[in-house]
Amino acid sequence: MTAVEAKLEAARSDLADREGVLIAFSGGVDSSVVAAIAHDALGEDAVACTAKSETLPEAELVDANRVADEIGIRHEIVEFSELDSEAFVQNDEERCYHCRSMRLSAMYDRARELDIDIVCDGTNASDPGEGHRPGLRAVEELNAYSPLLEHDITKEEVREIAREYDLSVADKPSMACLSSRIPTGLEVTEDRLSRVEKAERLLRTWGFEQFRVRDHDGLARIEVAEEELDVALDPDFVRAARDHVGDLGFDHVTLDLHGYQTGSVSPEGEDDAEDDEPVVADVFDTDYPVADE
């Protein structure tokens, strides 16, 4: 038995000892692996639960539904709005803490309705060492159980286990909530979230796999993976980005030549959020005005 197989068996046995669990389920690789292990261990006593709000891209909700069906696990949806929280909207360095607290609280509410005592999340053993992660404090304070962390399963091992379960998300890139595209200190609003989601839908349509559209209060900064920069520099895509992203309410559209970087507009890589200011010297600023300018 390999080290990863031993960790998987330990996590499965651990969950099998529970009467039931509810998994905070985004449809990403981490929470999908937890859901697969829990369903393997507990069958119908394991429930996946996705929180639907303005910060969740519609495409991610569709994906979560699909992956839950793939696993065969019962899937619940809870709805709430982070925008009801003034602390979240002001978008300071603790935004991810407020977001995770609200999401997990919604999970506990649904778990109580289902007579389930334990809420699991997808925190893995690599997460605590990845810079400023206030969301992890919410996990600790609300006493959510993190089986991947508990059994020292790293991100690389999570993907290996996902392949073992034949999950389609085994190699899925990380995807943080839409608010992570808005620089710290700039208010999170429904309009900003909406135009970011629509802009990223364009990139997805063009086939980009790892990308972000950062909203610098009217300036759209597009980041794509380094290996996809050649596509982003294609004149046809440049025209599409200029015309369609500009139409969404952005005054200027830029391409960051550094490519995709987690945490590029908030402190220390916070939960895939970002630095306070755009890196102007490092941005290929096409300075495209909107059509009527």
C-alpha cells in the first residue's frame, strides 16, 4: 500500500465512523474528493451542500451539480447573500473570513435541518502554508472538520485520489469566488461581480483554462496562464476582449504579461484574492476605450 493509499483508507475509515456528514461542496477538486470519500464511506448518510450567492459564478454551480451526480452523492443547495454583510462589502483584509463564516454558517443551518452534526470542508494539508488565509480561521472557529487536513493529504495527493475515483475535476484549476477579483479596499458590489462573471465567461468561451479578470474600478485586467498567453495575444481575441469586455461597463481592457497569479490584488495571496493596487508597470495596457468613447 502506498502512502497516499494509506491516507485515503484512514480518511475513509474515519468518516465511516460518523453517523452522517454534510460536505461544504464547491465542485472543486478538494471538496469533490471529500464528497467522494464520504459517499464511499457513508452512502446516503453523506450529503454535499453548495452555497449559492452573488459571488459564485453560474458556471461553477452547474459544475457542482454535474460533479455531485458523477459521485452519486445527495446534493443540497443553500442560498444567501454576502452583500447583506457590511463587513464583507467593504472588502478589507478580512473579507475571506467574513465570506467563509457566512458560508459555513449556512452549511450548519442546513445540516441541523437534516439532523447532521458534522460539517466537513475541503481544506487540505497544503493550505495552511500558503500565505494570508483568514478563511481558515473561520473553519477553526466554527469547528468544521477537514478530513484532508486531518490525514495530512496534500494538494498533489488530493489530485491523485481524485484520479483514483475517476473524478472529472482531478485536474481542474483552482477557482475562488468572484469577489477575489476586486482589489482590497474597493467595495464589492453586485454590478462589479456581474461584469467580472460575464467577462470571464468570454474567456471560458475562448477555451482558456486558468484565468482571472480583475476589476480595478473600471479597468479590466485579464490574467491567463503563461502557456496560454499566445492565445490572449491573438488579434482576434484582442478584438473580442476589447469589444465585448468593454461593453460590460469597463472603461479600459488590459492584459497582464505576468500571466495568471493567485493573490494579485490582495494581501499575501489571501485565499486567491489580490494586492491592493494593479501592477501598472507589469501590465500590457491596450488602453482600449469603450466603443462610444
